[in-house]
Amino acid sequence: MLARVANNLFWMGRYIERSEHIARYLRVNYFSSLDAPNQVSQSRQFVLRSMLNMIGDPIEDESIVHSEERVLYKIGLDPNYPSSIINNVRNVRENANSARDLISTELYESINKFYHFISKYDPKVYTKNGLHDFTLNVTEMSAILRGKVRSTLMHDEIYAIIMMGTNIERATQIIRIINAKSNDALKAQGSYGDKFKNSFEWTTLLKCTESYDMMRRYYKKTPSSISTLEFLILNPDCPRSIMNSLNQVFKHMQILDPNTKLDRDSTAFLVAKVKAEYEFKCIIEIEKDIQSVIDTTLDSLYEISQKMEEEFFSY
Amino acid sequence: MVNLENQIFSSYKRNPVLFDEIFDKNGQVKDVYSKLFTLYGEHSIKDYVNLNEKAKSSFFNQGITFQVYDKKKTEEKIFPFDLFPRIIPPEEWNIIESGAIQRSRALNLFLWDIYHDKKIIRQGIVPMDLISSSANYLDQMNKVDPPGGIYNHISGTDIIKHTDGQYYVLEDNIRCPSGVSYVICNRTALKRALFGVFNHYKTYSVTNYAENLLDLLETVKPKGVDIPNVVVITPGMFNSAFYEHSYLAKTMGVELVEGRDLFVENDFVYMKTIQGPQKVDVIYRRIDDAFIDPLEFKPDSSLGVPGLFAAYKKGNVTLANAPGTGVADDKAVYTYMPEIIRYYLNEEPILNNVHTYHCSRPKELKYVLEHIETLVIKPVDEAGGYGISIGNRLSKKEIEVVKAQILLNPRKYVAQPIMSLSVHPTYIDKTESFEQRHVDLRTFTVLGKDKEFVLKGGLTRVALKRGNLIVNSSQGGGSKDTWVLKT
């Protein structure tokens, strides 16, 4: 596979995943806040700030009042905002275009439909009463794309590259969502016991990552900071966890670099090392300093991505 | 108006001067179309409105589109596709197929000759001037032996049917002829929309193009290579034919590369893959001569590969088509095709050539200037229907302008009698009815070493504007599925 095209497919995978997480974050936060148990969680400003925070555009100044319409438009459909969903999907398609000979006709057609759906969506309808419909369609169409990736492509190098992108991005988005929501939990604390630990925002966090039902089945208890973080970071069986994503990255890395004795300077070595760190991490360590875990995780993921670029994509 | 007991054709206006592919002179449906005519008649015009919309969105969703650049934004458009197929009966197809092969073979021998001994010129069959003044003659190709001895691996032959019911070749395209992907897409779209009609005809499949192309490209591999590594090279995704490039690469199962994905080392060509450099042996290039190698041709080309031509000259890589083929699809060379065929193959031309006047010859120039209103004036070195003037469509003022242009550079122009392209019922969106529109046919011929292949189908292009004779997509043309019937 051509290095240039591999790079594009890697990013195609990343952008598919990214659009989905952003859309879901918007929807879950917006709608769960409507009947949230406390004043802060219900506040529009609180929710809009959380959205901007998650997308990587935090505004520290508490005195600024955000317009709901403007924030939703910016994150959803603003063609001039690079991180908007519409630009993510545009990037999915651009990257797919250059690899059109390699990906299946079925996958391309779904990507194309997805793009046309977004680009035809009326911004006025979206900001007025289309948020649910729009974001739900984005998450469903991304799920369709993932399904097509899995079922209409050979599970070879091409697939491995896309899956690497998908899983690196998934881990990145999950950790960013954890970051944004633990921030929210500090502000909107619970009403009993350890107020941070029992914040309503942990439930929202799980819903933002589509893990609430799984988590309830596993712990059979109301989510707290500890159980939520343990589940989302360390549980290898939760398909959205950092651990699971790292396992996936590792698995697909082996298709690209099947050597059993790894070169210390290779991406595969780095991936294995990061994976091992999380395999032997305990929730107690994480709980002590959530912020530094978030920061190092983001750094490690960035490092893996850079290393891939160096080893596979550049000449 | 023809009164037919067929709802969808009830308002079909038949101009008796034109050759209609479906109706004979008396307005009767020709045998070969009669079943189709009945089948289509079972639908109402409303059905066609729906089917037409469906076919359009099928193309749109599959991304079979091209970009139109506007000042404000870029818009994505589909090539208009017509729901009524064109049928070519077997006896007519045999002529087309054998004629297309004959022309491609003759052109290949002609190219070999003019880049080697130039016998045809020394024997006075064609004038030296034809080559020495051609912008597409490449000095760099002198004495170069292309692998397998093939120059024009892929030829697109543009054929029309005149009012006399005979086929005429209008043009041989042997640089980078495009359109073959639309042949296949049109078939797919028609099958999706009107699958029922296929049961009633025995039509050749068109899906075997890619496998035959790959097969023949492998026969012209460089010496000493066992299993050649074939790639398709494209100028990139902003090229209007990018869909076709990716389609060909995908269906052949080979890499689609851009110039920046390749490099040359010690006169061998490599592509940059994630597992390190990989040698490339055969390049089906969809980049024009001038851009393939900045070291040899246009120095500011960023589309090509530095050193590619040197590797080619060494025989280490095959380029299809070979550089310098453009000299032979020049409209001036076209006029010598009958002589060229007789000279190299010792055969009579199977397909007709349109009589051509060369403005470079004083006598013929005089004739052209005097009869301009009955002629089509064409620049010899333009592609895509640009720069063509049709005499009877020009105002007096425009005629003077054209005359002045010809006199300024007579070598640049040829003239031909106005040929009338046959017409075919075509669904017109605006009026929601079937109307007569002019059509032509582009066939695709592939030459390999001692092997050849003609796609049994071809691209029937339709001029969608009423009365318009120019069918090129760049000039607002559409296309039809084309059925070649089995005997």
C-alpha cells in the first residue's frame, strides 16, 4: 500500500470516529441536562461550556455568556470552524477519495451518502429543533461506516491502518470526554457523601460514551467517580475503554509489523509498552491524580500517532 | 408528428431529414428495437420521471460525479445519463469492431515508422510537413523501442452514423482516451432502473474491460520481468476524470498512484509503500506527455516523476500509452488514414473516413474559404470539442472571423463536410418527454503484444441540446447505455 494513501486511510478512520464522539457528546449532554437533578447541571451555560471544553476550545472566563444557537452551529455545521462535525465528515470523504481504489464500493457509497446528508442539512433547522435528529444520524451513519469497514474490506494492511486510526482516535476522544466531564463533576457536585464522587455527571459521562448500560450490568450500582473511571479506562471488555482501544491498536499493529522481536525504535514497541502500562495500572493510582493520568494518556496516544507517521507514512 | 399507439412516444417529433436509430423513413419501428419499444411503452411517462430521478441519485450517491468550479463554491455534478439504451445489431458491430482494430494496428505501425525509419514519408505517402510541424511529435521518442512494440495500447475511436446509414470515424483518440468507466456505470444504472428489459435481449456484458486491459498490459512488460507490477497514474483527485482512474485501478486490482508516490533510482521506477520501496514495471498513465517527467518535458510539472523518461528509454518500465502518440491522433493525420491503412496492412479501410480538406494546401484552402457555410472547421490539435466552428451556424460576421483565423495559420485547420450524426430518442428532463437527439459512439480498443481486445459496447454520447452536434461532456453532453447484441 502506498504510504500517502495509508496516511489518508489512517486519518479517514480517525475522522469517522471523531465525528461520532462529538455528535454523541452534544446530544447526550444537551438532553440529559434538561432534567438534571441540580441547578448547575441544568444550566444552559454549563452545558455549552462543557461542549466547547470537550471539542478543545475551552473558555475560562466565566463571565462570557454563550449563545446556544451559535455554539451548536459552530460545533455542528460551521464550515469555517476546522473541528466542526461537517468538517470532520468532509475530511472523511476527502481521505476516502484518494483511496477510492482501495476501499470497497459499498464503503465509499456510505461515506458519500453521509457527506451529502450533512452538507444538505439546513443549519436553521439544526439549531432550532434538529439537534437530536442531526446528531443521532451522525452517530448512526458512523456506525454504518464502521460496519462497512469491518465487513466489506479484507482484514489486511488496509484494514489494519484504518483500525489503528479508529482506535487511537477512540482512546483520544474517550479521554477528552473524561477530561471534560470530570471537570463538570467538580462544578456540579452531588448532594450526599463525597460530593465529587457522587456527582450526576458520571452518569452523563457514561452515556456520552455509550457505556451506561454496560456499566450498570457490570457493577449493579449507581455510577461513582471510581467505578466510572475504572470501567472506562481499565476494563478490557468495555469496547469504549482506553484499555480495549489499546488492545485493538496493538492487535492491528501486529498485522503491519509482524516481527516478534521488536525493534526498540519501532511503533510496535511503543504500542506494546503503552499497552503494558495500562494493563498494570490500578484505579487507586488513577483516583489520586486524575488530571495527570488524562495528560499522560493524551501524550502517549499522540506519541504513537507521531511514530506511525514517521515509520510508515513519510519518506 | 408521428402518431404511434405508444403513450410515451405519442408526442415524439420525428424530423424525416435525420437518420433515426429507432424509426425508419416511414416512421416504423426497426425490428431490432421493436421489443424494447413495446416494453418501454408499458410504462407511463410518470414512471420515467421517477426512474430518471432514481438513476440520478444512484450516480450521485456512488460519487460518479465531476466538479464544476464556480467563483463562489464548487459544485458536484453527475454526467447526464439517458434511460433509453442504444442497440447495435451484430452485423453492424462486426464492422465497427474489425474496423477499430484495423485502425489501431495501422496507427501503431505508423507510430513505429515515424519514430524510426520514416519510410512512409520517404515513399511520399504522407508529407514530411505532417510530422515536422506537429506540436505532438516528440523528438525524444526517436529510435526508442517501446516494450512489446506497442505505442497506442488504448485507443478510443469516435464513430458516427451519417444520414446514409453508414458508420464514419470522426476521430482516433490515442493519447489518454477517457469514458470507459461510464460505459460500465451506465450499464449498472440501467440495470438498477429497468432490469426487466434485459431478459428480452442477448446483450454482451461490458464488465470484462478491466481484466482484459490488465491482461494486455501484462503482455507489454519490460524485458526480464516475470510478473509485472502494474499501476495507474493519475494527476490527482481534482482531475475531472479521477473517478475513472480510481475505477480502473480498483477493477484491475492495482495501485492508483500520483507522481509524488513514485521515484526513480538507477533508471528503475519505485513506489513508496508502507513496507518500503517497491519496483513498478508497467504504468498506465492518465497524465499528458508534457507532464510525465519534469526533467525531460515541462520542467515545472509537479504531476510527473523526475527521471521517468530515462527509465522508459532504458526499457525498464512500460508507459501506456507511449509518449508521443499524440502525433498520430492529430486531425491532419486523420485525413491520411485510408492511405496509412493500405500502406502498412495492405488492406482496404473497413470504416469510412470523412473527406477532409487541408487548409495547408492552397487549392483546398481556396475551396474551404469559398464554401465555409457547408463545412465544419476544426483546429488540428485541440481535444474535447474546443475551437470547432460549424459553417451553417455562423453569422456573416463570424464567418469573416473564422476565415481570418484560418488565413493566419492554415496548418492549424482542416475542414470537413457537415456530417449529420444520427439521432436517437432521448428522455428530456425539461419537457418530460422523449425527443430526437444526436448521438455518436466511442469504442475502446486495447492493443497488447500480438493480442487485441475491443470492449463490446462503447460510450454512446448524446448532445442534449436540441439540434446540437457536439456530444462532448465538456460541452454539455450526456450518454446512453449501449447494447451490442449477440448473434
